[in-house]
Amino acid sequence: MAAVAARCAEMANAGHECEAEQRRCDVKSDGKPKRHGKGSADESGEPKKELKQKEYDKELKRLHGELVRLQRWVVHKGLKVCVVFEGRDGAGKGGAIKAITERVSPRVFRVVALPAPTEREKTQMYLQRYVPHMPAAGEIVIFDRSWYNRAGVERVMGFCTDEQVQRFLTIVPLVEKAMVESGIILLKYWLEVSEEEQTRRLKGRMKDPRKVWKLSPMDVESYRRWYDYSRARDEMFAATDTRFAPWYVVDSNNKRRARLNIISHLLGKVPYKEAPREKVKLPNRQKAHGYREADHPVKRVPAKY
């Protein structure tokens, strides 16, 4: 871990070498500058036009309304939904999850982001600590990273043996089949980000005090091991991309488009209708009957803004 921390410090203080690397990332083979994150490519490979903030906000508002409808239907019918988000550091998993959960109830949409396992948990069956978080009737559980840590970060960083990885890749499809057969709607998303865009985002975290907490020594070391992660991802897909629990890959180089695409896809994968709902009418407030505001000297928050 000391070596990883040293790598983090080295990257943070890279100076002109870091800038030179960024310039190389920002130049196409023809010598013209690249534009990062402004637009994704369509199926023909042609870049899409930039999605303006106003357009994004308008469509996100509409999709938020649909997520609320979905929420009410899930509760009404007692559905069980499990959504898994995986991808490289800086791929936009957290932002996508925030976009999904921004306007819905945290009692229905539960986000699970487990810390590193405790010493006790390390002695358990690997999947054991994830089982208590599975959805019950009327819940949508979103995993911000999941049991697939074993096939990704744990494998690449040497936290488990090759034998443990292979056993995991053999067992997981059986577990996920049991989940689906129990009535859980399982959706697995992999957010795919390019090398250049990941570099831009991670360097942005170094300078932004709101995001610096997102850049850990582990993130820096995983950045160095790009192709180790690529190989691990490919083998994970080959073993766990099943008919009953397929992987859905999202182009996340443009965060706005990725978020809208994910929400739209999720809504299309969970059948829902308008749940019955009684019309709400505010009643008349009771009369004061002599009540007066107390004169207790409360401590107020200064109105600085």
C-alpha cells in the first residue's frame, strides 16, 4: 500500500510530465485537438452533437417523473429489482446513480455501497455479505459496485487468488439464476469510458476540492493497470453475460447522455403502469384556540446568504 500511496503522490505532483501526457491525450493522430466528453458516437461512429444543459435538464425531468411512476408501481405490485453498476474509476457510476435516485424515495430506491470487508467478513463465504442487501418486495436496490469486485479490483490488485476468481466466475451465474428465478429483476450495467476521458476526469479530481476525496491511492494504481482491468473485464463478460442476467454496456464518455440512456433503458426493462392513487386534497387547518408562539430564546443559524 505504501507503493500505491507513493504512486498517488507521484501522479499528483507530476508537473510538466503530467501536462505533456495530457497534451498527448488531447491530440488526434492527425494532430488536431480532441474534444472530451462533449458528445458520444452513434452506431455509425459519427459523433453526436453536444447535449446542451437545457435539453438535458428537460429530458431528465421527464424521466424523473417516470421513475416516480415506476416507484409507485414497484411498491403496489411488490416487485423486487436489483441494479448493479460496475466500471472503471471515473466512468461515472456515482453520477448515474445520483441521477436515478435524485427524485425518488430512499426507502424504495436503496443504494448499497459496501466498504472494504472486515476481518470477520473475509472469513465468510464471499457472497455472504451481499445477500442481506438483496431487495425485498417493493424495493429497488442499486449496488454501487457489487460482488463483481472479485472479478475486477480484487483480481487486478492481487487481493484474491486466481483460484478464487475462477471459482467466483463459475458460481456467480448459478447464484444470479437463483436470484432471477426467485422473482428478482436483475439489471447489470457496465459503464465504459475511454483512456483519454478517464485521464481527464481523474486529473480534474486533483484540482477540485469537491472531488478530491474520490481519488484514492487505489484509484491511481488501478489507472496504471488499464490493460489488466481490460483483460479482467473481458473474462468477466465471457463467464457472466448470460441470457437470464446479461450485461448492458453504456458509453459513458458523455456523462449527460449516459445518465439519460441508463434511466431510459432501466424504465424499459421493468414493466410498470400507473398505480392506483387517491386524489390528495389538503384539509382545513385547525384553529389556534389561544395558542401563541413561544418566546424561548432559540439559537438561530446566521443568515449569511
